[in-house]
Amino acid sequence: MKKVTVSATKEYDVVIGKGLLEDCGKMIVKTVGKSNAAIITDDIVDSIYGEKVEKSLCECGIKVSKFVFKNGEESKNLETYCEILEFLAENKLKRNDIIVALGGGVVGDIAGYAAATYLRGIKFVQIPTTFLAAIDSSVGGKTAVNLKAGKNLAGAFHQPSLVICDTQTLETLSADRFADGAAEAIKYGVLDGEELFEKIASGDYIAEIEDIIAKCVEIKAEVVKNDEFDTGMRQLLNLGHTIGHAIEKCSNFEITHGHAVALGMLYISRAAYKLKLVEKDISDKILNALIKNNLPVSCSFSPEELSEAAGSDKKRNADTINFIIPKDIGDCVIKPLNPQDLLKIISAGM
Ligand code: NAD
Ligand code: GLY
């Protein structure tokens, strides 16, 4: 078992290990006390892990209610969010009660946003069940839902009180959903350096998954400690995301976040070299890492479609869009670029 402590507005532990779900009740009581809990989860995760988590909480004397919504990005919207708030109120959750977000990034983001706003904020615990949620979305306190205009346009910073990552849950993920997490792991590799990058790029790391998750969480914890509210270096974690979000949007969310970010990283690394923003071409390294991790290397949208979608990305700062430019493995920079150059950048990347 491994533990990483995140120091933000609030300090909390990310506990990573095999078979932790059975003891999640005890871990939660130890951290937040014996309050009532609302489990928020999706239908697939509920069918596999709902009972186990509920049992563990009940055995510790926690009174549990459970809200289950349809799995998938299309549920990460204001409608589901409002249904969750109404559910919490109907079940009389109080200020000292907690939300338990059991699932992938969609569950974590929407349940976290409900926790941030219900009664002006209650505590929540993240129990990530996807590789992506384990290494990224469950840590750092970004919570959100999508609006029609784009991804994550309504949300709040609200740190969890505890993150319990049971690596055994990753065993029931499909290859495609595992690959979504691999895309974010490749991102951490590009940000951090050769050692982690080469390990992930090999596609051969499942035996070391606990160490990999802990390493990625450590990287994220360090970034969040220095820039919790995303005004500076935290933006580095958005490597591949501007084009990635555009791909998700153009596909009407048929292309998942991880797959889209994978393409976004490939396109921006290619564009950066072709447009002479960097001296070194690392796009082939990224391409090979994507192939080894069963991730896509092309998509069917035109540069025009993607640049239009990227133009409405929320990370657009007044007259500029902050792109994360990989100069080398382990060396990325934030570069404000002119939105008028979006088409040129995306065309060069594809
Ligand atoms: P997801 O939550 O939609 O989960 C993917 C699918 O896997 C779903 O169908 C789900 O039911 C299923 N699933 C989950 N756990 C499972 C398990 N153990 N076994 C079998 N099936 C399982 O998607 P995701 O990739 O986990 O998360 C993507 C979301 O995370 C996006 O909305 C993205 O914007 C968000 N995100 C947020 C942050 C953040 O910092 N808040 C960071 C990265 C991504
Ligand atoms: N996944 C981006 C962030 O947490 O900032």
C-alpha cells in the first residue's frame, strides 16, 4: 500500500493499494468521523462495486443512501447535477455528512461539484475506479459539469477529504477505458521526464501499476501544492487538452477524454516542431507511446472543425489561448498563442 499526501487548501491522503474497497468504511470513519454518507456512482460501477462499498460503510455504522446515474460523459451535465442535489436534500444530508464519489472521472467531477455546492459545501471522499480517475481526476479538487458550449464550463475547486484507490478495480476495465488512463500517464511522462515516459511508452507496466499510480499522483500533488487554483504552472497538466477538448466536442463525446487527449498531445507536439516553436521533434516518441498503449493516432475531423471547437475552450484568456508546448520529454512550457493561429497550429499537427 502506498500513501501520497496532497497539500492544498486542505491536506489529505491518497491511499493506493490492492483490495482497499473492503476497508473503505473504516478508512473513511478514521478520516472524517462517523457521519451519514451518500454514495454517488454510475450504473456500471454500481453493478460491480456498489454493494461492496455500501457494505463496508454500513458495517462501520454509517447510514448510507445511494444515487446512481447512467454511465458516460453525456451524464456530466446540469440535469444530473440538479438531480443529485435534490437527492441529497430529500435524504436530509447535513453539513457534517459526506458524499462518496465511487467511479471514474465523470462520477468524481459531478459528485465533487455537488459536494462543493450542496449546503455551500460538504466533505467528500473520492473512490476512483478508472486508471484515469486514479492518476488524475480524483486528485487536486477540480470539479465540474459540462455545458452545451463546452467541457467543464461550470464547476468549483473543492478538495476531497480522502482518496481511496483500490488498484483491483482496474481489473474490470475494458482495454479502451484502461487506455484512457494510459493517455494521462503518458502526459505525466512527457511532463516529468524520460524514466516515467519510457516506462509508460513501453506499454508494459501493469505489474507495477501501484507504483505508477503513486508516481503520477506525486507529480500532480506537487503541481497542485504550488498552484491549486490553476493560475500558473497547473496549466501544464493541460498538455494536449485544448485540441483534446475540441476533439471530444466535435465527436459529441463519442471519443472519450483520454483518447482525445492522446491525439491532442500528438498534434501539438507535431505542430510545435513544424512551426519552429521548439528545436526538437518528440512527436514520433509520443506516436509510438500511443500505439503501444492502444491509443488512436488520427481522427476524422478537419482542422477547420477542430479549430472552431477549440476557439470556445474555457482556457482561452482574453486575446490568447495558453498552449502547453513540449520542448522535450520532461520539458514543457506554457505559451500564449493567438487564437487566429489555431487553424494553422492544428493543420500543422494533423
Ligand atoms: P468515466 O467516468 O466515464 O468512466 C469510463 C467508463 O468506465 C464508464 O462507462 C464507467 O461506468 C466505466 N467504469 C468505471 N470504473 C470501472 C471499473 N472499475 N470497471 C469497469 N467499468 C468501469 O471516464 P473517465 O475516463 O474515468 O473520466 C473522464 C472524465 O474525467 C472526463 O469528464 C474528464 O473531463 C474528467 N477529468 C477530470 C479531471 C479533473 O481534474 N477533475 C482530470 C482529468 C479528467
Ligand atoms: N487535469 C487537469 C488539472 O487537474 O488541473
